[in-house]
Amino acid sequence: MPENINLPPHNIEAEKGVISGALLDSEVMWIYDSDKLGYKDFYQKEHSYIYEAIQQLRMARKTIDVITVSDQLSKNGNLDVIGGVDYLYDLSSFLFSTQPCSEYSKIVREKSLLRQVLKVCQGISGEVYEQKDTLQIFDAIEKKIFDLTQNQVGESIIAIGDILEKRVMEYIEYADNPEKLNESKVFSGYEGIDKMLTGFKPGELIILAARPSMGKTAFALNVLNNVALKQQKTVVFISLEMSSESIVDRILSEVAGVPMYKLNGSEQMNEEDFSKIGEANSTLGVAKIFIDDRGALTVPELKSKLRKLKIEKGGLDIVIIDYLQLMHGTSYAGNRVQEISDISRSLKELARELEVPIMALSQLSRAVEQRVDKKPQLSDLRESGAIEQDADAVLMLHREDYYDPDTDKKGATDVCIRKNRNGAVGEVELHFQKEIMRFTEKPGAVRDASY
């Protein structure tokens, strides 16, 4: 008999099959886990209570059968609600084999997702009738659908015991396989910086700040090259200031080692230069580097681009934005400080949503140039203290030859790690070869590291 079209999508028989399989052989729970099946995926409340009890027993590493499940249901106060132990015995004999359980699990999960889509649509229709801002409505629709497609819909409140069990298992795995610890991270490619930051981790917002022409775009592109070429990971570069052609010129100059003035035609290239460019072209041509040079980007537009790209490319490893102050918020007309605060907070939320580190470049205020000691401090972040608050790490560039052209420290660059939520702060000394846009690390580069 077809399901009542007035009821939300569901399949009671498949739900019975899933529970019956777990009572027959608890090993099928591994299949259910791979389908991300949870007790809230069950339409019939009795089945939801039963599956919750089964999951609780599994977390406690206890036997799963009619007797233990009925006991757990009794502890939860739900045994009578589900129809008593007799209903459990009925379910245990519903299947004779666990063979179809994989298909049943997928059906239950699919119906659950359809009900969630229906709920999203009903919620959005309410916002439309309330005549809310269209950009906000579109962003809400996209985020909710993205969450569904990424199988991320679920409870945000989790018992500490559940988290601890997962983390302890991860610690054991890391001890047995140390390389696993770094699989989800990306690294700058500079040993001193990576040692202090322990890599860029999913969900982090990293701020790279400097005065104009200090080299922050060049440094960000060096990180891009190290991640994409040495670690063979996927990088997205959002350029709000320069064209994609200009970005590619800088990338090519650093990788090939051919000066920018030659690429720009100020000096003719020789045969060796063309050979280097050919090699760099072959290397970069297969790299997973994606550039977006559309200016005047709003936060909702950025979210839309990155969500789509993550799905299309099968994941992202780091996003670099050049630069934060050129983005536009969706409100706060005339209040630039509040607008920047909103953008900063949105970038942090987006990093967590996409589970990817976001590096956002930022301008520093002119106040740094009015001091005797011109090394930047957190208070120099331009237009908003919220940037400091939202960031997991803040890196600031300082070059002495920027302020004193006659210094004997040409190219010496201090990467000042002023905030690090998960490690040490201090300074790392690099050398900037401006003609080829390349930063290299000096021996004993780390200075004044502290926790």
C-alpha cells in the first residue's frame, strides 16, 4: 500500500529491518555507522527509542540482544512506550538474515534526509512570507542544503564521554601511525612557523597582517605554492585586489626563479629563463590551485563559491583571501568597524562550516609607523579589534628595509606570531628575495618563542 501522501517521507518496514538486523548480529552496526545512521533518523518514535538504546549499549561495549536492549530501554524510561519486551521479540524475528540490512539502512537514512529537506523548505517559506532580506534568505537556503549534502545535520550538543572516546581512539591511532596526525593539516612550508603553529588546522581562521607593500601577498603565495606543490593539496586563492594574470605572474616568478621585471617585459628573458618557465609551467599546470579575481565580493557570495567548489573538487585544504578589508558585508551601512567585525566573524564561521583553514590577509593601521619600534602589535589591526578576537592565529610581517632603505639587513623579514590559540607566540626570521617574490628561511629562524 502506498504511503499516505500527507505524511512526511518514511518507511516503517525498513526501520524494522534495521533494528532486527542489529538484534540478530551487532556487527551490522558498522554498516549503519558508515551510513551515518542515528536514532533521530527513525520516523516512528518507538523505533527511535529502540535504536537509541542500541547505540548506548554499543558505546558502552555491551552485548546487543533483546534482553540487554529491553534493560536499557527500561533505564531510559521507554520500555512501556515501545510496547514492552514483546515488541522487541517481534522485531528480532522480522529478519532471518542481515544481508538486506545495508539497503534498509540507506532507505531509513534517505527518508530522514527527505524529511529534513521538507523541514528546511517549510522554514524558508516562513522567512519569505516575513519578507526578510533576499540575500539572507538565499544564504540560509544554501547553507541548510549544503549541510544536508555533507551529512552534517545533527546535534551540536554532545556528551563529553562521546567526544572523549573518539579522541582517545584518535590518540591511540596517532601513536601507532604518527603520520595520521598531520593528514588533516596543511603546512606553511617554513619549519619555524610550522613548529610554532603545528600547522594550519581545519576550522581555523589565520590572519596575515602587514602594512602595504610589506610582502603579505607574496608570502601568502609562497604558502600557496608550498601547500599545492609540496603537499599536493587543494588551494583556493581569492584575490580582491589583483587580476588572476598578476597572481599567476607572481606564482610563476617564485616557482621558476625568474625575476618579475623580466616577466613584465622590463628586461628581455634569455634561454635559461624560458627553460625555467617551461619547467614551472609543467609543475603548476597539474597543481590543484584555483584563483578567483572578482572584486567587491560579499560574504554570502564567498560562501556560495566555496561551498560549490568544495563539492565539485571533492574537498578543499586551505582558502586564502587577499584581503579582508576589500570584502563587503551585507549591512551596517556607514559603520565600517561593525562591517569588518561581521566579515571577520563570518569567515571564522565559514572555516568551521567547511572544515578548512582560511587565511585572510589584513591591512595594519598607520599607527605602527608613528612609533620608534615599528614592529607590529595586535592593537595595530586595522578597523576592528574583532579580527584579533575571531582569529586562531595572527601573523604579522615586519621588514626593516621597508622603513630604512640604507639598512644592512636587506630582505630580512620577521614573521611575528602575535596570537596562537594552540601553541607558541614569537618571531621567525625569513629572507625576502623581492625580485622573484620568494621567502626563504634562515638558520635558527625562531626567536623569543613563548607559550
